[in-house]
Amino acid sequence: MGDFILNCMNIQIIIKKNMINYKSMYKLKNYLLSMQSHWMINQPTYQAVQDTLPLIAKYKAGNGQEDLPKTPVHKVVKKIYPEIYKVPLFRRHFCNLLVKEIEMMKKEISFVGNEEEDELRQIPEIVLKEQVPELYRNMWFVVQSVLNPMFNALWQRDCKDPTTIQIANYNLVDKKQGAWHHDDSAEISVVVPLNTGSYKGGGTAFHNYGEIGPLPTGHALMFPSFINLHKGLPVESGDRYLLVFWLCDKERTVDLYHTLP
């Protein structure tokens, strides 16, 4: 009888934990944000990716025996510093809708720092996979169909597995700036400002290179973040919302792990 009561208590604890986790999830209010399509992608960028796909396929079929020529992606992606690029990624309309959605999110879920990071590097964030799974699925689709082909064009490698996709918030109350760091769990990071012009300050600094002011709304900053030391610049007023992708190639990481002595 005692074991039965103990088992019932354990089941109740599990149910309560699951209920707490369920309540922490947010359901999108705007159905456009849950549509898995390319409507939110900057159209010249999307077309450049589509025109580049046959060249990537041909390059991969050759097993690296031939060079990958300059592609249409190179016409829309601009180099800022060595291995650091910017590209118009999302339409402004999508970003505006997402910012409005974020304001509704804040009534149900909170921006919280990642406790696995040291305090100086914790940025208030909403982790999409855990808290907004509908939006996560759409952003995963963007990684596979838009971002990864661009990585292939720029670096001739896949980087299609998210370690996390999150919405970050720099502001004077919670976190006005970041500290120098590498993104240890990502090979390539993509940072997209969602509301440039609604705050003052911000931007990104790269060690030994310089500072980059806030990019236009929807324009992505792309760079190998595990080798480029970087930090967020101080926000002087307002909320600076960023859509952040940390990406890797899990297959290559697993292969590397198994080759270690």
C-alpha cells in the first residue's frame, strides 16, 4: 500500500511539472507567423537562393573536384569584415508582425537569461523550441531552405542544425549590452534585428575588426561565431529585439567526437 501511495505521489509530481511546462508555452495569435512558407523572406534574397541551388548541387556532385563559382547569393550578401556578412533576410512586414506578437508574448511568458552561461553573457531571451514551438518550426524551415544554401555558397559547408533559435532583448532595465564571447555551441550565428529605429544605441562589435551599427530591420548578420570574438553594444533607450540563430552541423560534430582518442 505504501508503494502504491508513493507511486501516486510521483505521478502527481510529474503531472504538475508537465502542466507547468505546458503553461510556459505560447500559442501564436497571428496565423501568418505560423504559416510555413517563404512569404516572410526578402524576395530578391529568396530568388538568389533558388538560382544558386543548381550550382550547389553540381558542386556537391563533383565531390569537390571543381571550384564553386560565384553564385547569385554573392550578389545579395555583402562582406563587412573577413568571414562576417550581412544580407536582407526577412521582409519588414514580417518583423513588424513579430514585434507586435512579442509584446503579447510578454504577457504570458518572460524573457529569461540562460543560467548555463556566466552572468556577464546572459541576455534575456525567449527560446522558441521550448516556448514558441510554432514559430520554431517556421524558423527551422528557413534554416533548411534559405540559410543553409547561403552557407554552402559562402563556405561550401552545411550548417543546418539549430542548437537554439531565440528572441533576445537588450534594454536598460534587464541587459543593456553584452560581454566579449564566442558562441561555443554554434558554428555559425545569424542575428536579425526586428525593430531598428525603435531604440537608441545597439549594434555588434568584433574583436580586432571594429563595430557594426544596427542593421536595418530584417537584415541578417552572419558569421562563424565560435572563432569570432564579439559582443552586443550598449542600448541607450528602448527595447532592442533580435531573432538569433545558433547553428551547427550535428553529423560532422558526431563524426569528430567518435574520432577523438
